[in-house]
Amino acid sequence: MKAKWVLFSLILLLWVLGAAGLTWHSLNVPPPQGSTHVIEVTKLILLFLGGLGVILPSYFNIWHSIESNAIIRQRLAFDLANNTHDIIIRWDDASLLQARKLSRDIGKKRAALSDDELIKLIDGNSELEQSIISIFNYYEQVRVSVELGRVNEAVLKHSIGGMFLKIYERYLPWIKRQPSAYFEDMEILYKRWR
């Protein structure tokens, strides 16, 4: 911001020096036929004022654009942080808390379950299946937000990435049985955060 006014002062100083120099020069040169020194000096001063009337608005428009871009960048950074925070907060939503509780219970039993037993357990328990779907729907929203650049991926990866990797690996046999688009979407995020 300081540079703005230093440069403005420099432009004004150069304008004053240029106007004074040309005015002095026009006073020392004989005026054209049919004119006087007063008329020539008046023409020069008006010409310089017109030039200043073009230069200064252009100068301030350029600075306005620079300052507006800085404000826009700050706003985008704020929105990015705010979107990231909103996604992290949603992880503690009541519906996801219950889903995470059921998932943790399966996580404790997972080592003792074969892949087929895990699939049968999920298919036989609609509440568990809905919980898993809710968790992966949440992570699908995370993936879309990351791909669209709406969030700070590094913060999300640090905050909820480890949980996603564990959950993905825990339910991978079940995920593979889902429609290919569903599996591919989860795999994209898994590979990205692994």
C-alpha cells in the first residue's frame, strides 16, 4: 500500500517537473505567428492537465484492480478454510457418530472375521449396512470437495484421512461387491490419501 502512494507522488513530481520545464521552454522560445506567450503557456498547461486526467484515473484503476484481487484471494482462502472446517465438523454429526460407533464395533471383531463372514454380517444387519453407507457417502462428499478444490486437502487428510484408510480397508471386501462406480469413487480417495 505504501508503494501506491510513493509511485503516485513520483508521477505527480514528474508531471510538475515536465509541465514546469515545457512552460519555461515555451517562454524562452518565440511564440508562433499570431500567438502570444500567454496563449502558448495556457495551451501547454491545459494539455498537461488533460494528460494528468488520463494518467491518474488509469493509475488508480490499476491499483484498485490489484487491491480487489488481493481481497478476492483472501476471501477464497477464508472460504477454503471454512469449507474444510465444515467438513471436519460434519464428521461429528449425530448420524455419523452412531454409524462410527457401529463401525468401531466391527473393527474390534474384524481380525476374527473372514471376508465372507464380514459380508454376511453386513448384509444381515440393515442398520450396520446403512451406517457403512452413511460413512462412505460422507467420504464421497469429501472426495468431491477435494477434487473441486473447495477444501484444504492437507488439513482433511491429516484430520480424517487416517480414519478413512482404516474404514476403507476394514470394509474392502464389502465395497468390492458394490456397483463399480461406488467402488471406484472410494478407491480414488484411498489411493490419493494412502
